[in-house]
Amino acid sequence: MSFTDLQDYLQLQTEITGEDLFCSHRTFQRDIQRIDTLFNIEIEYNSTTKKYEITYDGHEEHNERLMEAYDVYNALNVSDHLSQHVIVEKRKPLGTENLHGLLHAIRNYFSVSFMYEKFSDGDLRQRTVKPVAIKEAQNRWYLLAEDSTDTVVKSFGLDRISELEISTQKFSPVEYDAEKEYRHSFGVINGVDTPPEKIVLSFTPKEGKYINSLPLHKSQTEVLKNNKEWRFAYFLRPTHDFIMEVLSYGVDVKVVEPESFKNTVLKHLREAIEQY
């Protein structure tokens, strides 16, 4: 956009937020440099079109999420005067207050300790781990870390971590490629012992629109679309959390292939019926 377009946009945002967002051309030039430094996004002036444009975005996926967070933050800021028009879910905090400290520990190879509650059996005990990475899965945040008790890399939900302590004791880098380990996984269960396979799901046309707009997995590809169904193919490990995701769509989804995954889902459906 041109600088005039930018000023018009900021004027509109000023009216919406009630904050003075006026930006001089000199300020904008400084902001461009800061945006490059902070977000690795390069903005340049195109003398032919007489407009500013993004010429490089080094972390597009991360930056999109960052912009989403800014949008939500600004919306909630405005909601002070619109409490009846902005309705948020009441839920337990996600443990994000520990994100900054954990990232600091990961960057500097500091071991950490914390109290951790296992939802499966209610066990609450102290853990000492070597943090490796932070992962988001199904609107929850997890710490991937090597457990000192058995040197196995495990996932720990941030919402179940308390009394976090970051030591000054350094450790040697853990040989663990988180991106590679979870490339073919859904959610936080990596299921490395289960090989990835092609899975085809058939959704109703209406549900297919939601799946198309928000894919279940980055491997999702469309294989068929008509007025009766919308099919998508995936290449991933059929772990428990993916099975639960498929089951959550009820009558709006059907497993097409492979036969083994179809039988697994069918088994869970029969067991669910037996509950009644």
C-alpha cells in the first residue's frame, strides 16, 4: 500500500481503539527497520507502483500467529467497553506464564525442575528435565524435554506444570529433532513406533468446508469433491489422538482407507455404543 493508504488505515484503527496511532513518514521508516530486526520481515518501497510491499518474510507461519495474537489482544482491549459483545470462553489457564522462562532455559541449555500432574492417574511429583522445544497441539502448549529418570524425551502439558525452577546447571544439547519427530504426527503423541500411512477421510459437503478452511494436518490434500462428499487424504501416524479427532466428527465423517484404520475407528464406535 502507499503511505497515504497506511495513514488512512491507522486513522480508522485510531477511531476503533481510541488510541492515537498517527505515524509520520520518518517514524514509519524507523518502524520498517524495527520490523526487519524483530520479525525478519523486509518492507521496501516500489518506485514503479509508488507503494510499500513485503519483499521477504523469513518466518511467515510464526508471524501469522503473532499477528493473530496481536489482533486478539487488541480486540480484548476494546472489549472493556463492549463486554456484552465480546464473549470469551471460561477455561483453565494454559500455563503460558512459563513460556518465557522455558524458552530461556532451552536457548541456554539450562535444566529445569517442576511439579507435574498426570491427568491419567492424578499423580503429582517433581520432575527434573532437559528442555528441548515447545510445541502447540490442539490449543494446548507442551514442553518437550528429556526426563532425567530414563533419558527419554517426553511431552509435558504447560497447564499441568507448577513451581517451575530454572537451574544454572548447563547440559549438553539433546540429540532430538522435534520438527522431524512430529512431522507425521497429529497432536502431541509422536508414535515413532507406528509408521505413517496414507489415510483418506470422507466428510459431508458441509463439514468439508470447515476441514478445507482449517486442515486437520499439514499433509492434507483434496482427492474428491462433489455434492455428496468431500474427501481428503493425509499422510500421518494413526495415533490415539488422531483417532479421537476423527471420532469427534461423528456422522459427518467416514474412513475410506486404509482398512486397518477403518476397523480401529469402528472398534471404538462399537465400544462407545456399549456404554449405553
